[in-house]
Amino acid sequence: MRRVAFASYVGSAIEYYDFYIYGIAAALVFPHVFFPELSPAVATISSFATFAVAFIVRPLGSAFFGHYGDRLGRKKTLVATLLIMGLSTVAIGLIPSAETIGPAAPIILIIMRALQGFAVGGEWSGAALLTSEYAPDRKRGLYGMFPQIGVGSGLVLSSLVFLIVSNTVGETSDAFVTWAWRLPFLFSIVLITIALYMRLNIEETPVFRNNQKKIPKSPLAALLRAQPKQTALAAGAMMSIFTFTFMGGTYLTGYGRHELGHSFDLVLVANVAGGLAMVSMCALSAVLSDTYGRRRVILFGFAIGLPWSCAVLPILDTGSPALFVVGIASTFAILGASYGPMASFIPELFATEYRYTGAGLAYNLAGVVGGAIPPVIAGILLTTFGSYAIALLLIAFVLVSLLSTLLLPETNARHL
């Protein structure tokens, strides 16, 4: 069980390291490297649009990997998602700039970003199933925390790597914009090797092995026939998780740098603090969900998220470096309070024969709406209506998640 938990953790951490370094680069570097001919505002919007591409293809990845995860097994599918994600990330680090190859540069970037999103579409659900289908019924929340803390760990690792690179060559130097930003992407090859070794040395889950005779020809069709309502509500429950994650790690990162004028180092330090806060709250809430129930703990996190949606921009707008770090860290802590139990809650909603497909589809539909749209339109809303529009955007997504969770059943200790 410890080996399974660690394999789930390290794979999730590395895949989200890959995902977060793109978000950091999209906010701080890509406008200059891939969109140099555009104005700063348009270049930033274009950069965030490439970030959103991954969310658009994630449901395709969840359907594809969910199909094979339910038919061929969790382990084989997780190995495939890891390799596609990792190699796409390394390839991004090798793309020439727009000044070198012109419009081909952003086109290649979009293709690699789409492959990242396609792979991530199958990653979280597989990692969540790996722990949930091995764990004892009464400790599923405890073991389900490992893929969840992997997400925060990926944010910490990506921010630290960028911090080291920027302090080594200088964030404003030509070297950083020309080649040094590529190092965090190329470093991914080392992490892939570690995660691949871990995933190749675990067994298929006992729940899947014992269910071989019940596998449908089309898990997606079986899911949509049997549990369409649960799929839609599970997606709604996850929606604001994505909003807080990528508003905190991407949009507010760029906001702190470009709108508030904070240093590159301060923004990255805030992300490290946010990742650590997320890891801590994910672990705590996941463990508490074994005692107090999944829904109660998740709803508590969303309830805190409502007033925080109104408070976060005014806190950041004070211009205080300390309050900027507090604001980012608190955003990630609040999302961790709801995110921790999700790796046990979402799989427990679905039957074994299409669990990979159901968990993946719900997770990634939430990503399309909650993760792709807010960072892209937040800049437009801020320019047109002011910061209160950002607060209303966050509140709307939190309300959708809160109401969706209320309509779902309690699943704590359900036998899989």
C-alpha cells in the first residue's frame, strides 16, 4: 500500500510539475518569446489562450484513456499518460522562438500544449483509482490524499526550479528570455524516469483484477446510460477547484508581476507558499473525510471560498509583498480544503466497470469550464469592469460546486 501510494503521489507530482511550469511560463515568459509582435496586453491574453488549449482537449483525453483504463487496466494507462505528458513538456523546452521561426513557433507550442492536456485528461482519474481501489474502505480518504498532495507538490517544485534558474542567470537577462526558461522544461526528463520506474513496479489494482468479466465494450456508453446525473454533478463539484487552482497559479501570478509590479522572485515564492499550503490542507481534509464524511469536509471548503472570492483581489491590490504571499497561499489553502477528499469521493460515485471513464470525464469537464475560461476572461473583466467582476466570477463557480456537492450522496466508506 505504501508503494502504491508513493507511485500515485510521485506520478501526480511530476505530471502537475509539467503542467504548472507551463502556467508560470505562460504568465511570465511566453508573451515575450512566442508573441513578441503583439502589445503586452494582447500578448498576455494570447499566451493564456495557449494555456487554455489543454483544458479543451482534456475531455478527449479522459474519454480515450478512460476507455483503455477501464478495459486494459489502470497501470498500463497511467504509464502512457506519464510518457505523453513528459515528452510533450520536454519538447516545449526545445521550440525555437517566434523571432527564429516566425508563426510556426506558437503553432508548435499549441500542439505540444494540446498533447499535455490530452495526457493529463487521463492522469488524475487513474492516480485516484490506483489508491482508492487498493485502500481499505475506512482509510480511503487517507490514501486518497497522495495524488492530491502531488498537485501541490508539483506547484512547489515548478516554482522552485524557476526560482533557481532566474536567480542563477537573472530574470531580466537576455539569457533568461533566450534559453534559461527552457531548463525547467528539459529537467522534466529526469523526473519522468523516476516516475516511470515507480509505476512499472506496482501491480494492477485488485478491484480491477476481480472485475474482468464485467468490462463493457464501451465504458463511456455504459456510463452515460447508467450515471449521467452523477457525472454532471461530479463535474460541477470539481469546477471551482480548477478555477481557484489556475487563477491562483496562473492568472494571479501574471497579475502580481505585470499589474502590481512585484518581482519575479516574489511571485515564485508566493507560489511555493501556495503549494505548501495546498499540500497541508489536502492532507488534513482527506484524513478528516474518513471520520466526518466526504461531503461535509468538501462543503466546508466551498463555504470558506465564497467570502474569500470577494477578499482576495483587494488584499493583493494593497501592493504589499507580504499580503501578496498571504493572498496566494490562502487561495491554495482554501481549494485544498475541498480538493483533498475528491480522490476518494469522485471514484466512490461510479461503478467499477466504468469508474476510470466516469471519474476522468467529470474531472475534465470541470477543467474545461472552471480551468480554461476564468484565466482567459479575467483580464478582460478586470479592464472593463474592475476587480469586483473577478470576485463575481469566482463566487459563481464556487456556488456551482457547492450546490452540485449538496446534490450528490455521501460516499464515505462505500465498498468498491
